[in-house]
Amino acid sequence: MTEFVQSINQGIPNLQLGSMNDIDNFDIDRLNSSLKYDDNHISQPIIENNKETKKLKKKKEKEQQSQSNKKIINNQPVQKSKARIILLDDTEEYVALNKEDTGKMLYTRVCDLIRLEEKDYFGLNFIDNENNKCWLNNDKYVKSQLKGIHAIFYLQVKFYPPEPILLQEDITRYQLCLQLRQDILSGKLPCSFVTYALLGSYTAQAELGDYSESDHGITYDYLKDLQFAPVQDDELLKRIHEQHRRHKGQPPNAADLHFLENAKKLAMYGVDIHSAQDSENVDINIGVSANGILIYRDKLRINRFAWPKILKISYKRKYFFIKLRPSDFDRYESTIGFKLPTYRAAKALWKIAVEHHAFFRLRRPEEIRKRPVLPRFNSTFRYTGTYTYHQTRQLLLDRPNPDFERSLSKRMSKSLNISTGETNRPLPHPQTIEPFFQTHQISIPES
């Protein structure tokens, strides 16, 4: 194992351990040119020929006209386009998108649209031209990240809160419930039969309200139009029906909270999975979570590296490395390497690990550094959220809980009357995407 890591890790610089907010990696920033030209000191040619004089005069007039047109354009409002957004309840919205908008500008408009204030747990992602899931970077221009593709953006949970009860608003908990329902249906969040039934009963209570024979009948047929598990049968619906009857009197926000308190106990809650291979080319999965980095083989967790034990995470080409602090019984640091499918996969894994560490471990986001005059051998990539998990727990939102419409109510209100001759269009659903994995160099500060 040591020989494997040493042979792969040659050439990675040994970066010193940084401060609490010092997150660096090995990358090269190009030196910006500082040359400037002063038009007032450029000598003009001596014109002796009348034809040449006329040509230059026409050229000058065209330039002046061009400058005039530019001024007119600059004084006009920037032309707007629309970004297509798929929300967590599967509804579709179109949000204004300007050419010079950053990811944060677009994301803020989406959050304002649904009145979501606790924004830092969520993010927008899209599918690139290689069918990879990419998170929209708040600091960069949207246009530069899309690279010419006409993308659909999906609002999704990026950082799963370890204690959902500490979320301040009902709408935030509801959006988290919607994400977890998607995770369950896609198989990302596996459950036992008993858990499927319990979570399904809270979903039924939140969406349908109290069970009554007059509204729902005496059987579980009223549940058949809802999906509670990747594969569900009559036995599961019967069990959900039985438990739904017991939740009488629970308001929707209480049902959401019970759903979250049970979902957070699941082993794969909030784990971002990436496919990889170990040093013996055995297929494994690497998971990134609020608590650290997890290693799975055959769906069983075989190792766990908590954030305080990790000294450095890095990537080089297809390889992702974890450098560990010495334990009580070891004198030296150790490095473990994993092989990802592609360079992009290794880089993406490294990025999501950087962001999880920053969000859940740092007290505040690192400050934006000014671009230096001389080149640096460090990456400018960083966590781009407004607050860390530590800060979100200290914030107090000074507004009443906003009213919002639940997904089932939305679907029913959007159902078109058959008598008009119109038919219902199936709502688009976010793609089930293989984990986004990819790799560089970062020092993990002690906390």
C-alpha cells in the first residue's frame, strides 16, 4: 500500500499546514500582464497624400460611429434571458438570467422565488456536456460555467444538516423533506421495510392531512397514486395506511419534523457517494459527509476518517489522497490513495470534500484573497457560501414563518380541467446521476 501511494504521489508538493481558514491546493494561476498603453502618447503619421487623408478620415468617422453605438448600447438595460429551474417539488420555473450574472445572483433569485431564507444548505446543479453533475459556483459567472450548453438547473440540498430540528423555518425543513423523498425513490437513501412504512406514513400525514373514512375510504387505495419507495407493493401501502391513521391531529410541520428525525438516523443520510478503486483495484465507494470521509465495499462501511483525523486531502490526475494525522500508536503520518474513473471524477470528489470540510468544520468562510501580482502555486477554489454550519446555528431570522404550498396541493391546483380539452403534462424529474467524482491539493487545518 505504501509503495502504491509513493509511486503515485511523486511530484505533489508538500504544503505546510495552514491556519483555520487557509485552504490551498496545488494549481497554477497565470501572471496577469501589467503592460498599459497611453493613446495620448502615440505619434500620428504625417499625411501627404489626399487619398490617404480621405481614407483615414472615413476610418475615423466609422470609429466614432462605433463608439457612439457602444455608448447607446451601454445606456440600455442588459438583455435578459430565462434560466429554467426545476424545484424540489418537481415544479418548473423560469428565472431572469443576465449575461453578467454570477452563480450567487441566479441562486438568490431562485431562493427569493420560493421564499427560502436558510440558503446555505442548498445549491443549484446542472448536467454538463459529459453528463456529469456540476454544482453552480457562486463566485463565477453563470455563462463561464455552462461553457455553451443550454442547461437546466436543479435546486437540491448540498449540505444535509446533522440536526434538522435546529433549522429555524418550516419551509427549510419541508424542502429538506422533499430532497430526502427523492433520495429514497432514487435508491440513494436505502431503508428497511419498516422505515419505508414509517417515513411513508409521515409523508401521507404531511401531504394528505388526517385520515378519515369519508375522505379516503376504508382501504389503502387512496395511497396508490403516491410513491413512497423505489419498489412498493400492497403490503407496504397497507402498513403505511395503518400508521397514517395513528398520526391524527399532527399538523404538516410536525409530520415533517418526525420524518426528518427518523431519516437522519439512516446510515446513508447526507452521504455524497463517489465510485473508486483501492490500491488492489477492488471496486469501492467513497462517501463525503458532515462528519468526514467514509469508505464502502459491497455496500458495507469498511472505514471512516473523521475530519479531525485528516491532515490533508489532495488529488493528482485520477488519484485522490487522504493524509492522516499520526494516531496514539503511530509516530508518522500516513497517506492513503484511491483511483477514480477520470481526472474530472477525482477533482469533483476533492471539491465536494473541500466544501464539506469548510461548511461543517470552519467557524467562518475564508476571506476572498486578492489575485497576487506574482504567480502562486495554490488553487483559488474555496467554499463560496455566505455562512458555515456554525454560523447558521447562531443566526436568528427576524421574520414570521412564510406560508407555502405543498407539492400535492400544487399538483392538484395545476391539474387542468378535462372539459377544456387540455391534458396534464408530466412534470420533469431531476436525473438520477451517478456520483460526481474528480481531484488537487489542500491542507486541512486543525480544529
